[in-house]
Amino acid sequence: MAKQAFYHFLGCIIPHRYPSVESAVKLVFKDLDVELLDMEGATCCPAPGVFGSFDRVTWATIAARNLTIAEAGGHPITTGCNGCFASLWDANHELKHDDELRDAVNENLAEIDREWKGTIEVWHYVDALYSTVGLEKIRKRVTRPFTGVRMALHPGCHWMRPKQIKKKDDSERPHIFRDLCETSGAEYVPYKDELICCGAGGAVRTADVKTALDFTKQKFDSLLKAGGADMIVTPCPFCELQLDMGQVEIQNYFEAEYHFDILHVVELLALAFGHEPEEFGLTTHLQYMQRKNAPNWERLGIEAKS
Amino acid sequence: MPTDVIKAIRNVAVAEGYMLVPHQKTALKVLEAGHAVPLDKESWENLREKVGIERVPPNASRYPEAIEEIKKIAKKTGFDKLVEEKEEKKEE
């Protein structure tokens, strides 16, 4: 039987700021026998907050250009970023249901000898893992369960919202991301503001970083009120950046100190599958680089190596 | 969808010239480098090598022709004019 294969849409933040996520997903997908193919010449998704707010047709055209790369090869796309998912999946969906948009986009794509045909689908890593690989197969690969480690989740905005369009999970009472993260053996910690935005997306962080950090601070305070957690797991690198590097920025803007280790879900799984943190570079997260410290190995239940 | 309405209102506002400078800079960055957050320093390439992957990813960082295609799209839709530096900036 042919191996399941996806075109790997990297986006901007994973390859250019949090490459540990790119390294981790390659380990995880290889362990699960799923192929990741290079998407040569892919560009920005484009950033849905800024581009979607500036001009819908340009946003949809640049997104569709990325989709045509996968259409040419005949494989679905997978991406590990909620923002990229918002652009690629939403554009793919809107082009299927909006003739006027489709005609406008294909007229623009004709300038570069491309045409959107609607022949492939877009999957977030979470979708690929949950629906294509399945939880059972993932559980079998866990050799280092995070038993006793308290795990808070930050699912972010675009993966499951708006629920009437995405039709994937109940965005008010979601379970899919939790089910996936719990395969690691970690203990789920509910907190009141689990489902609020991290503050980064929707062009907010770009517009006003202090306002964005206010959201992040609210989230952290809500988590501390619930008893805190040993780690926060997210499926989005922009959320990861906001929650991770955001702790350093919160210290500067609000003089409040927080110490949370933030993991992308594929980094969590890489560790649960028995990979060592140095195999994918966990300590290169910008929080550690800027604070000149390391993850709290003891809290994560991982043996620290010098 | 409420978000769609907000985005449509924002599209109108932007067309009328209401644009925050940092957003404009993000848009210009995509037209220049193909990415809103580009591989713009050697230190980021070093970081990639440190985590065990190739220094330059197979996106627009490696393929400048992709950036040319983005520029052509922007020219066709008028996006390039929308986000270009203007001599007299309207009030934000």
C-alpha cells in the first residue's frame, strides 16, 4: 500500500524563527510512516490577518498560488500553523463556493501561468495526525509517557473556528486537540481562558504588541488561578512565539514574571516518542535564547543533559 | 460570519487609505522577500543548522522566482499601489 504523503507547507515562523518545530515534525511523521514532501517555491500563506484585512482578492490569489504547487504534484498539503491553515484551507474552501472570487483569482493566476483547480485538500498537522494516522497508532509509538506532568492547552483560533465552516470540532467544547495531546500521557489541566486568543493573530501583534501581550497575560493569569501547569501545548507557531517569547516581552512591558515552557504539539509528540530534546533543538526556543536559560527539565520529567 | 464582516470593513478602510504603518511594512515585506517573517539574518540560518535541518528551506527563501510571481500578482490586483510608500500619509 502506498505511504500516505503530504506536501509540507512551512509558512514563515516555523522555518525562520522556530525551526525546532520543523525538525520535530520530521521526526514524528517519519516515526508514523507518513511522508512529508518539500513544497518548492511556496511563499507566505499569506499572513491572513494583514492580507485578509487589506484585500480579499489578493489574499485569496497568493493563497491559491500556494495551493497550485500541491495540485501540480497531486498530494494534499499539511501545515503546522493555525494562521497558514486559515489562509490555505479558508481560501481553498471559499474558492469552491464563490464563483466570483474563483474567476477573479484565476484571472490573476493566469498572469503567472497558474490555475487553481480545487483538486487537493489542506490538513493541519493535527488533522493529519488525528484523522489520517489515528490516535491508536500514535499511542503505540509513545515510549516516554509524560505521566504526572500537568499540561495546559492553547488550541488557538483558526484550526477549529468558525465551527460552522470548519465542521471539525465543537469550538465551544472541543476535544480533538485534547485527545491528541493526551496520547503523550500528560495530565490535562482545564482553565477558564483556554479558548481565548493568544493575542498575536488577526494582525493584532503587528499593530500593537502591548495589546497583544495583554491577552497573553490574561491567559497566563487564568492558568495560574487553575493551579498552573508544567507546560502549555499549542498547534500554532505564532501562538507559540506569543506565549514563549511573549513572557520576555511581558516582563519588559508589565514587569510581571512568568515561567512557562511552551511546546508545539509535534515537539510534545517527538519527546513522547522517545526523541531527546537536542534531536530537534527544543532549547532554541526564543524564550530560552533571550533569557539564557533552559526548559524546566524536572517539571517536564526529562533528564537534563549538559 | 462576524469575522468576515470585520475583514470586509477593513478592506474598505484600507482602500480609503487607513493603514497602520506596521501592517503596511508587513505587506511590503511579503512583496520584497516572499514572506512576512523572512529568513533575513544569518543567525536564523545558523539556528536551522543547529536543530539539524538544511540552512535554507525550500520556500521563497531559496526560490527567488517565487517572489517574482508574488510581485506580478500584486501588480495585477493593484495591491502594490495599495501598500506602496506614499508621499503624503493619511492620518492613521
